[in-house]
Amino acid sequence: MGINSESDVTANLQIGPTTLGRVRIYVAGDGIDLPLDFEPEEAEEIADELRAAAASARKMGDSPKGRKR
């Protein structure tokens, strides 16, 4: 499975600070229990990457090739 492959897998995503001053991204679903802890600076880099990906996805959705009919 790659980044551009669709999937029917569902999971819950929680994001928040830990008592140790880190940022946790917690993914839970059917057979999945994945806590990912990051330093605040790493979390900010991830947030920047998410914003950039959202902007790219938005542009793809606006193009005639990316529109759903």
C-alpha cells in the first residue's frame, strides 16, 4: 500500500500534548494501537507538511483532472 492507494481501513486519530512535554499522535483502530510521540519542534514540522499537502491536494481538486463527476 502506498501514499496514493485508497483503503477501506478506518481508524481514530487523536493529537495532544503529553505530561512529558511532547506531542502525541495516537492512532487506534481495528488491530491498531499506535502512539507516536514527537518533540514540539518535530510536531511543528509535521504540521507544516500537513498544511503543504492540504494546499497541494486542494489545487489537484480544483484542476479539471482532479474533479469528481
